[in-house]
Amino acid sequence: MDRGRFGVPAGAGDWAIAVGVAGALLATGLSGQHSADGLGLLGYALLAAGGLALAARRRAPLPVLAVTGLCAVGYQAAGFDVPAVAYLFAVYAAMRAGHRTVTVVTSVAMLAALPLAALASLHDLGEAFAQARGALEVAWLVAAGAAGEALRQAERRADEAERTREETARRRADEERLHIARELHDSLTHQISIIKVQAEVAVHVARRRGEQVPAALLAIQEAGREASRELRATLEALRDDDTAPPRGLDHVPDLVERARAIGLDATLTIEGKPHDVPAAVDRTVYRIVQESLTNIARHAAADTASVRIDCRADALTIRVDDDGRATPDTTPMPGVGLLGMRERVTALGGRLRAEPRVGGGFTVQAELPVEQTS
């Protein structure tokens, strides 16, 4: 609901103005001596209708301009010498909405029609012109139009200023994103490439000699490849304003396969039917499973790991268990990976539990709410 400057709904404010103007017009009309015949009742009805029509001046400024003008001509013809206040409000609203040409043409027609309407009841041309001039002063008409046009120009300049600020902020964000991409490329890409190449060479040499490749070396090789892929995707996202498709729920099976490749007996269970989830939730699922399996491979000394994802209509739950050396008596050290997972989950309004299991091993469980769009 649109609200005015003081928190009052715009519709309520419009109705308050409309009722106030209608009341003022009726009070002015009642102050004169008018009979209670059909013509007098019609005049009172037109006074009230002209004022109440202003309630719709924001939504339909041109129809309101026409209605208030016709009502003013009508009650002048009925013999009511009442200023066309409602029409001045309608001129202001129409000019503020940008309908300058139509407003000027209609106002000229009103200035010509009011004397003719007054002549119908007075039958004296001089008195008719005098009454029409009192009903709609040209100076007040110009003032109302000028006020509407001035406010329209002020609002247009404010919109342009806001647009300029948004464009400036967007440009600065783009520049900062490109700067971060360059820094990452210069500082990390070369070092990760060296690690990956050296690990691949070591694995290749060991296999050519017929030696058994150590699991740690295979893990380094796979980690180097994954780091290169992740860094490349991150750089593309930074340079392309996040247009590159991110990794998410559909890529979790690849993580489990890579964990199996380095000797971890990893399993994946997905309950429920995966449905469309917000991109942030999709990325967070991937990061939680990735970080959990990485920690298991590096620190847990585990033989098995299980990944379970439960897809519900209102939430998505991820649970990663291992049979490593952690026990309920050990206090887990909150590393950077665990802190990062907690920050991601909390930012999405979810919950994260990471602690040793009763029977040994470690559990990471996260619940991410999924907003349903109607």
C-alpha cells in the first residue's frame, strides 16, 4: 500500500481531501439562497460529486479533470455561484501526471463554457461573465497548473538523481569485482597450477615405475584439479557479473564420486523429489557437502562417509556423517571451513549443527528454508 510522507495511506489522504473539498463546496452552496426544487438538488449533487471525484485524481487524473469540469459547468448553470475549487485540484493533479496539452485545452474550454453556463441562469451577459470570472480566476488556474508542473519536474529530477546514484554504485561494484578477479588470478592461479602440475607429474612417474601411488598424492592431485575448476568458475562469475551457472545440488554426486576416488567409502542418498530452490540455497548445499567431505578426507581419518539430502516442500536438509576419530569427549576446533558453512546457513535463515557423534565420528547437519512462490 502506498503511503504518504507521514505514514498515512495515500488512498486515505486522497479521500480526506475529496471529502473536505466536497464539504467546502456544499457549505458555500448552502450559504446562498437556492430552492429545494429539482434544479437546486441537482446543483447540490454536482457540488458533492465534483469534490468526491478528487479521490481518484492520482489513479485517473484525466477522467477526474473532465468530471470536475462538467460538475462546475453544471452547478453554474443551476445558479450556484461557487468557485470551481475541485477543478483547480484536478488541474494540479493532471499537470503533475504530465498531461500538459490536455489540461491546457480543457482549461481553455472551461473558461469559455463557464460564462455560457452562468448565462443560462442569470440571463444577463455581464453578470454571467462576472460570475464565471469569480468561479474560475485565470490566475488561480495558472497557479494550480504551475504547481503541478513544478512538482512533476522536481520528482523527475529526483528520479534521475536516484538512477544516477544506482548506476554509479553499479559501476563501482563492477570495478571492484574486476579488481578482485585480477587479484585472485595474479595471486592464486599460478600457485594452484604449479601444485596441480607437480602432483600429476608425480602420479604419472609413480605409475610408469609400477609403484603404488600414495592416497595422499592422489588426494593432492584431485584437490588441485578441483581448486582450479572452482577458481576458474569464481573468476568467470566475478568477470561476468554472476552469469556463469554456479554449482549446486545437481553437482553433489560429482563430489561423492571424487571422495570415492581417493579411497573414502562415500554414499549419497537423496530423499524426496528435488524441486526448484533459490540459487543461494542451491549453492549452499553444494558448499556444505564439499566442505564436509574435504574435512573428512583431511582430518577425520575416516573410512566411510554418508551424505543424505532430504528435499521437502518447505526446507532442504543436508546431513553428512563419518566414522572418523572424533568422539563426544573431543571439542571440535572451529576452522575456517566450519565457520564459513555456519555463516552461509545463518544468512539464509537456516540452522547448522556440527558435532561429534555418540558412537564416534562427526556429523554436519544443516536445514535450509525454501521459500515457496505462489
